[in-house]
Amino acid sequence: METYDVVVVGARCGGAPLATLLARQGLSVLLLDRGERGTDKLSTLYIHQQGVAFLRDWRVLEQVRATGAPPITGLTYRVGDVELRAPGPFVGGGDAAYAPRRSDLDEVLCRAAEAAGVAVVHGASVTGLQEENGRPAGVRYRRAGRWQQARAGLVVGADGLRSTVAKLVSSSSYAVHSKLSCCLYGYWAGLDAGFEQYQSDGLWVGVIPTSGAHVVACYFRQSEFARVRLDVESAYDRCVRTAAPGVAGQLADATRIGRLIGMGDQQNYFRTAAGPGWALVGDAGHHKDSLTARGITDAFVQADLLARAVAGAGSMEPSRLDAALAGYAAERDRRMMPFYRSTLAVARLDVEAERLKELRHVAASPELSALYGAAVAGAMTPEEYRLHSAALTP
Ligand SMILES: Cc1cc2nc3c(=O)[nH]c(=O)nc-3n(C[C@H](O)[C@H](O)[C@H](O)COP(=O)(O)OP(=O)(O)OC[C@H]3O[C@@H](n4cnc5c(N)ncnc54)[C@H](O)[C@@H]3O)c2cc1C
């Protein structure tokens, strides 16, 4: 049986960078994923500038740029009579946001892991833990019809929304909120558009430039899900025509690539992020409505936090490691909670008079618009945005 310092389960935007960072610290790391390498996954692809800054620090930004995803340097947001234009760059050092295809992004991240010395194994489905002294001591997994085991001092679940590792360690859920939205999106060739958002009561449209196409995403209230899934084409068409008539006009002359893709399972939760000998990163430990497109960026934040915590432990000795993991869990909540709250507020898809008034005020001021863009980009928390914008408001 092979022995590693760390086994990471899930080789996408949470697990792959974490494995890379740990290997760069000199730890031996096994990265397992049950999926096939280089495959796509549900996502509208947008990485906030806060996330792009991690890609730069991890020395993979050039590879992500090379996938052909164009730089996104500003945001246009239209709601009611308001048109808010927030220019970039928003985050110190970062020059743009990007929306690479997930098959490209996750492959770049896996290649970086391999270059750092991580053993990356796809087609490996983790089904159980090995335990020793009441803590995980490795994993059992099935690959190519064979059962295998790997020992490790730390087991990390980066295995997404329906995390097996979270179940196996009995991580408990908290701050759970009911589902708010559901989403339909498609890829389009032939659009001339930047990064654009449109809102009307109960509807939201996002236009996101990716390599060789644009993603056009429609969001509806969760209460609409049954109706939307009955006739996705009509629901999508109605949403774009109502919330973003200008985009609807452009789509008439554009070509859709493939079918519409939908997702109603927009869960909102936290799960305990760590315990003795285990930790969760990314969607495995915390998920929120995808409307604010924070999942990839937040997975990067968590990978960075956990890697720093493990480095801070200074060794894999259990008591030192567990203290560091407890610190990671607390810091993850502190960092994720503000964006969780703001996402829950936006994903209700209400257009309130008070919010429109505030946005009108922001749109009229270049300084406030830039600040708004910085908050959307993740350069500051929603609370910091409120404080800074209050200081700019006479
Ligand atoms: C409709 C939609 C649109 C979205 N749009 C955006 C967006 O624009 N921007 C953004 O930042 N986020 C977006 N997200 C969220 C984002 O996709 C996720 O937050 C992100 O992928 C989480 O990364 P992760 O690495 O934690 O998990 P995942 O990307 O889900 O990866 C988990 C991996 O674990 C593997 N796995 C699972 N179980 C096992 C097992 N038992 N054994 C081995 N491997 C296992 C899976 O095969 C998978 O590859 C969107 C989500 C949805 C649903």
C-alpha cells in the first residue's frame, strides 16, 4: 500500500491547486478524481480578479491565458433605469478577470500539480476511509475495476457539492439556507459583447466572454424551477427578451453551440471545514447560489488558506496538524460568510426600490462605480464596500 502525507479527493479548482501548494512545500500528495481528465463541468466559467490573482501567484496564469479566454476588464450592469459601468482593473496587481472553459482550467491546474510532484490519478472513485486512533489514516478507492488503498496523515475532501468525504467524516451542516435560484445557460458564437449583467424582477441574465464564444446564462427564482424545466427553450428565450432585450436582438443573429444546460440544485450551506486528520475545501465544505459566480474564486481562497495552515503546523504530527486545521476551519468561515450573505441577498432576484436608488447613485459617480466593481471583483468584502462608499458619499 502506498503512503503519502496528504490524499486530496477531487482534482478540480479546489483540490488541484491545494495539492500543488502542498507538494511545493515538500509534502508527498496523492490527488484522486473519479472523473476523466480534461472533461467539462457545470459552470458559467467566470473567475473574479481575486481568483485570477491566485492563478498569477501560483504561476499558472499564462497557461490559462493561452487557452484563448479573453481578458475581461470591466462590467456593465443594467437594472431598471440604471446602467452601471464599472471599469477594471479592480484588484491590486490583477489586470483582468477571465472565464476559461472548465475543461481547460482544470487541466492547467492538474498539470501544475504534476509538475510540482503530485501523483494525479483520474478514474479513481473514493468510497471509504481507513481509520486509525479515531482519525482518518487514508482512503479506499476503486479504479479500473480494482480496489486500492492509500495511507495519509491528512485526507482532504475537494469532491464537490455531493462530497463523499464530507459524509464519511460526518461533517455537519450549518447556516443552511433554502435554494433561491435556478439557472439555464448556453454557449453562443457571433456575439459582440463584454461582461454584462441584466436584472428585472425575478430574472437575471449574465453574458460572459470565454474562448471562441460567449456564455449567456439566465437565472430564475427557484419557485420557477418546475415550470422552467418543462420547456427550457421558451423559459430561456422569455428571460433574455424580458431582462436583456438588447442581448435578445444579438442572439437572433448569433449561433448557439450545443444545447441549453440547466441546474436547479443551488444549495446554500456551510459544512464543518475540518476535524482531526481531515479537511474540506471548495464546494465540499461550502456552497452558495452560483448567481454571483464565486465558487471557483472561493475554492482558490480555501486552497490557499488550507495550504498556509498546513505549512504553519510545521509538521504532520497529529496534535500540531489538528490545531492548524481548526485554525483553517475558523478562518474559512470568517472569509466566506460575508460573500455568502451578499450572495443570498442578490440571489433572491428582487428589484427593490431602495436598491435601485442606491445603484442610481453609484452609477452617477465614476468613483463609486469603480468601488462597486472592486467589491464585485472580490477586492473588498461587502462590509468594506459599504464603509468606503459611505466615505465617498457627501
Ligand atoms: C450553473 C452553475 C454555474 C456556475 N458558474 C460559476 C462561475 O461562473 N464562476 C464560479 O466561480 N463558479 C461557478 N459555479 C460554481 C463552481 O463551478 C464550483 O463552485 C466549483 O467548481 C467548485 O470546485 P470544487 O473543486 O470544489 O468542486 P468540483 O468542481 O465540483 O470538483 C469536484 C471533483 O471531485 C470529484 N469527485 C467527487 N466525488 C468523488 C469521489 N468519491 N472520489 C473521487 N473523486 C470525486 C468529481 O469528479 C469532481 O471532478 C457554477 C456552478 C453552477 C452549478
